[in-house]
Amino acid sequence: KKTILIVGQNLFFLPRIQNVAGSSGYNVLLTDAAPKFWDLYDEEDVALVLVDLEGEENTWAAVIRGLRERPSPVPRVIAFGPHADVATLEVARDLGCNAVLTKGQFSNALRKIVETEGAEVKA
């Protein structure tokens, strides 16, 4: 069973992600620390990484950097955060996320994100 890993501390989107991903056959795991992320990453068949930019920046930035340093193929990384926090959205873009979305865009595209493992998401 493939896994979607979520990096963040905000639990607001977790039930919705679990509902959409679970109905599509994915396991969903949440991690709020980089060491825990890497433990899960190495144990699971990770299909997609979702990054909640309202979490601790040092954590999510370290995870994104670490994924970019891994040999290919690595799962797609989709980050999402508040539309008003332009600076944080830009940091995530600069770190190399495959897509960086506002929370509204993420919410609207969630089913498509899960169904395509992030491949058809642009922003």
C-alpha cells in the first residue's frame, strides 16, 4: 500500500486528506519532525509528500532540501500555506517543491493531487 506523508503540525486538513487518500487506497501518515519523517520515508512506499507551510519552517525546509538531495526518483512534493504569507510560499518554491499552493487552491485540488500523486498540479 502506498503512503502519503504529510509534514506539519496543523491538523486542520488531516481528516480531509485521510478521507480522500483513504478512498483512493493510500495510507496517510503525519510527521512533525524531520528525523521521524526520514524514518517513515525509509520504511514506507511513499507516493507523495504534502508539506503544510504553517508548520515549523526548519522542519519542512530540511525535509524538502533532503528530498532534493536524494537520488531520483523521489515522490512529488506539494506544499500549501496561507495566501497572505507570500514570503513563506516563495521559500517553498525556492527549495524546489513541485507545486506550492495556497490553502484554498490545495483544498480545491486535493482529489486531483491524490489521484495523480501530484503530477498534474501546477501553481
